[in-house]
Amino acid sequence: MILQPYSPPTRRAFLGRVSQGLGAVALASLVGRTSAGAAPARGVVWPLPLPQKAKRVIWLTMAGGPSQFETFDPKPKLAAMHGQPMPESLTRGQQLAQLQGQPLVCHGPQFPFAKCGRNQTEISTLLPHLGGIIDDICLIRSMTTDAINHDPAHMFMNTGAQIAGRPSMGAWVNYGLGSEAENLPGFVVMVTTGPGRSPQPIATRQWSSGFLPTRFQGVQLHSRGDAVHYLTNPAGVSRAQQGADVRAIAELDRQHDAWVRDPEIATRLAQYEMAFQMQASVPELMDLRGEDARTLALYGCTPGDGSFASNCLLARRLVERGVRFIQLYHRDWDHHSLLREELPLRAKETDQASAALITDLKRRGLLDETLMVWTGEFGRTPMSQDNKGTTGRDHHNKSMSMWLAGGGIRPGMVLGATDELGYAAVEDVCTVHDLHATMLHLLGIRHEAFSVKFQGLDAKLTGVEGARVIDKILA
């Protein structure tokens, strides 16, 4: 079948062919290794100059900014000063979100802490299940970020930049390592929301591929209803007919690509084929009825309930199927008010499932090669939102807590500390770029060399500010 009569290629098409030919030669020299017995990785594969401690990532995002003072960072001094003015020496000239120019009043932790594990690590009593597996995780109490409002803070945590248009970390990892999944995307995203409130939306640009080819972007699986819109064939269309359509469209696209050499055509071809494969793989993935009662009880979920717990169980199933990067969002952690009423609900919705995912991966021999990360987009102020010490907390970027587990992380340790009132990180201070550099290091990639030319610059996930690997948390 011929789409059009022969005519000489245009100058643009000729140059495109030449440049892609040279790129193919270069790419052939960059093909990295895959694990023994694993399916060959799909997509671009970056060389791995470092030992690969982690082969995949599960990133748990508590969207809205969970308060470190009610989760992982106990502050006895702050509790003692509850209701008193915050010392001006800490806050003078500092960036604040909605408390700028207002009287600042100390707001002590609203729930007690308990000592857990071999090292008697203190965490909130709102998180008893995480307390039960505290020896399997590494807690960081000295994380900081550059952004102080939700959308730019999400962008910074996900892409290393506060402006839209940069690739998300999942896209970078998918681009650098490819995927071992045969019939699922290499980067999968799932979003859940706690009942009863209306939190800020999570924009799809948070899992965008940016200036990387679009085949590396995240694919959202919905927690309720059809996991992917329009995945099911309409009435009267069989899988065989659908397959024939996909093959015919692919052949037309390949012939067109022979003339114009548009790299997005290859992406489109891959997306059509992936969508066809997902028509069979996604329903099987989402069907939790085959999980035994013990596993469902471990996570605390019911098949089809669309909860964060179900998504954590699905994350384990995605790991088993070779998906490279899995990001779970749980929204509604933005507690400017009703902190005492709402935070326990969010903790209950996520605590058991987060701990269960670690336990389940560990008992199946998957945790050692899976890097898990739990974090929000920023922390919360040690000052009260209403300046009376009676309600919630404002956004804060100078101190936040997070944890990591598996995949080359040293378990059972606490890194860093904040000042006695929790206003700023003062010991082993870590940045978002440091976190990204550490993540890439564990995946076998030197972050300094992992770049793509964009607008004349070598763009990187870790930016140009001098990110460092957080060596102290490495096993």
C-alpha cells in the first residue's frame, strides 16, 4: 500500500533522517543492562555507571502538606510555648504564606507521640501501623523545599522546577531506564481523596513528560469505575476487529513517518499498541478478587472500594508486572483549619495501607529492589493559622518530615533535626534536589550526567544548584 506518489524528500525531512540516524548510532552505544531473567526494557535506556540498588519506585504523595508536628517531628519546647508569641528572632524577614505581617503564636503538637522500634523513634500515635514497622523505614526530619504554595510546590517536588513544562521524575526515570512491563505503562499514577472535604485539584501536568517524548508521561488509572476511560470496546466491536484497526493505523503511520520523520509518530504508534494491550491487562490488574483474605485484611481494603488502601495493593501488583514508577496521591492534607478534626481521618486512611505495602513487598522479596518514598509538597508552620493557637497551620518550606524505605535505603534510622520550635531544619539539611539525586543514585544513574538538551541547556531533574546524594541514608 502506497500513500502517495514518489517525490524527493524535503530538506527538513532529509535533515531529520540524518539526525535520527546519528541518534540511533549513539543510542546503540548507550544501551544499559537489564536484570537477569527480566524482559528487555522498553524505550530509551540510559547507561548505568553505578550499582543499581533499586529497580523501581513507589512514591506516596500526601497532597496538601501534612503537618510534621502531628506526624513525625515531636517538639516538647513548642508544646510548652503553646499560645505564646513565636520568637521574632526566628521569623524576622522570613517568607510566610498567609501569616505575613500578622502576630505569630506558637501552636504545639495536637496529639501525643510514642516511642517505637529498636531505636525508640518517636512518631505520632495517629500512625500506629507505621510505628509497628518503623525499623524498616528511614525517617528524615530535615527536608526543605523552595516553594511555599501548593501548585508550584507540587511542581518542584515532581519536576525539580516550580514552573510547568519540565518532565516529572517518573517520566525521567521511565526515560532513563525504560520499563520491564510488557502490557502496562512504565509510569502509572493513581489519585484518591478523603471524604467530606474539597481539596485543591491535582493537575495532570504533575506527571507530564515535559520536553521528553510523550510516551514517557504518567498514565492515570482511576480508582473507581473504568480504570482508563474508553478502554472497553463499544458493543459489536470484538478484540480481533480492534486489533486489525490498530495494525492498519500503525501501517499508515509507519508509511507517513518514512516521509516526514516526525518522532511523535513513533510515540503515537507505541500509544496505540499500549492501549490495545491495556484492554486485556488493566481489567486483570484491577481485579482484586483473587487476593486472599489475609492480604486484603493486611491493607484494610475491599475489592473495588477505590480507597488509598486499594491503590497501595494495586501498587504491589504493578511492581510484580514490571512497572518502573508508581505514584499514589492522597489528597486533603491542607489543614489551615480543623486540624484536630481532620488530620486523624487522613492518618487513618493512609497509615495501615502504607505500612502494609512495606510488609507485603518485604514478605514477597520485592522491597530490597523497590524504593518507597512518603512525602507531601511542603511542611507546616509551628504557628497557628488563626494566631490564637486553636486551629490549623500555614504552609511552610523551611522544615518538613518524610520517609523512605527499601531499595538501598538504610532502615531504622532518623536523619536530621529542626530547631527546638521546629521552624527550620538545622542538622543534615536536605533539599528536594538532594532527594532526587539520591533517588537516581539508587536507580544506578549519576544525576550530574543525566541530562537532555533543551533550549540550548543541559536540563536535569536535579537542577543546576549543586544537588548532592544523601549518603547517610544509604545502606
